[in-house]
Amino acid sequence: MTTRTDVVPAGFDGERLDRFVAALSQLSRSAATRLVKNGDVLVDGIPAIRPSGRVTEGQHVDIAMPDDVDSTPQPDSSIEITLVYEDNAVIVIDKPAGLVVHPGAGNNDGTLVNGLIARFPEIADVGEIHRPGIVHRLDRGTSGLLVVARTQDAYLDLVEQMSAHEPSRIYEALAWGLLETEAGTIDAPIGRSVRHPTRNTVTKSGRRAVTHYRVRDRYKLPKPVTLIRCELETGRTHQIRVHLRAIGHPVVGDREYDGGRPGLDPGRPFLHAEELRFRHPVTNEEVVATSPRPPDLEACLAGLS
């Protein structure tokens, strides 16, 4: 067992201990929580056993790292990566639908992370060990923009930005039915579904989740659907998919959330991350990335009237 020592930076002042440990140790959140509960984390030399405890800028945190930490994902140069932006600190990727972002249950290889490590080996030492460089994710069936950190400093800065909901993330979605209002906000907490553990749902016990939307177009044939611009204020797992289902307009093609209906099937959820804005972690200048609508979604819209 080795010990890692870090000083809490200003950007993590007031952060939960388990989240700070996860960000610095390259472990998953659950693994970081176990370390804290086991007494393997010291804050200013004193064991801290409450994962929900808060850290303060300038504190010294010692983390006893387990010896059985799994190895980092293996590089795979066969995975194609489309870069939209690149510099020494960050890269922005245009992810195709069908590509899993990082290894997990049932997906140990063939992921975006495997391709990233092959092309940018330094990313293997950034962030969490199973998803190096990743500060936010896109679902397997969702296409579009994703920012990845190339350095640990950039990673910590971007994680802080995401926690503060600073970046602007805009999606295009095609939803079942005709939305009556031109624009609106869905403010409904999201948590794990009790009936379906792999899904999320709107629940009072969930975490705050806010989605702003604006109608772009409405179609009546072959089925009534609405093209929507969605902007995330928060970034919960499956947020847009869960929110649109909650208001009775699930995403077209989203079989997991009642969107797989006859008459119109793009082969995957009609959801595309089309615009991403964030503050560059080194220059502090705004980075703006855009992604055109993919051909499969264009073909789906072409058949509507």
C-alpha cells in the first residue's frame, strides 16, 4: 500500500471528502468512499471517516492507496476519434452514436477511452483510473461533443466547472408528440429507479436536475413529433431522456425510456450534443465547439413533414 498526499486547492474548498478523494486518487466514487470509511484517508493527520465531510483549502489529505487497484484501460488504436478542438491541456471530441465512453460492466474494451489512450498516452494518468481524462459523459446511443482533459490540472479545473454547472451544453432532441409551449424549463429531481435499477426517474428523493428547452420545429407526418433544443443546467445521468419522458414526450428511438414506438425509428435515441462551451482551464478564454447533425438523424428528419 502506498500513500498519496495532496493539498486541497481553492477550487475544491468545501467539496465533499469522497469526491475530492475520487478526483485525486484516480478511483471511482464508491472506491473512494470505502477508503474513507476504512480509515485510509487522513485530513491534516487525523483519520476522516465521514465521506460527506467537507474539505477546506490548504488542508493536507493523505490517501492510503490499495495495492490491488486495477490497471488502466488498454490502448486500442483501431478506435477512430474525431477531434473538434485540441491543445496541450484539453481536447474536444465528436463522439459517434454506439461508442461507449469508458470501460464498465460489460464493456471492458472497445471504448472511447481505449482509443484516447492509444492516441494520447499521457491521459492514462489523468483523473479516475477507469475513465482517465473524462469529466463528463455521453450515453452510448448519444452522439456529439465531449471535452477530455490531458493534464491533471486541467482535469481538476474542468471537474470544478462541471460541479458548478458553468459549461453550456446544448443538445438537439426529437420528441414524441407536439409540445404546446414554444419554450420552457423542466425542474424535476432525478434519481435511480426502484423498479428498474439500470434506469433513472423523476423522484422527490433524487438530485436537483434542470433542463431548458425550446421548440425548433413540429412535424405531423408520419407521426406527430417535435424537434427541440435542450440546454442542461445540471448534468444528471440520462437527464434529457428522463425529463422529456416525465412530461409525456420521450425521445424518439429511446427504447429504454418509452421512446421506441412504431412508425419512426432512427435506430437509436434521437439525441445529439451539438454545442459545448466552457472556460479553458489554462487561458481562461471561452472554448466554443459545435457538431453538425449526424447523417442518420438527418435521414430521419428528411422523412418528416
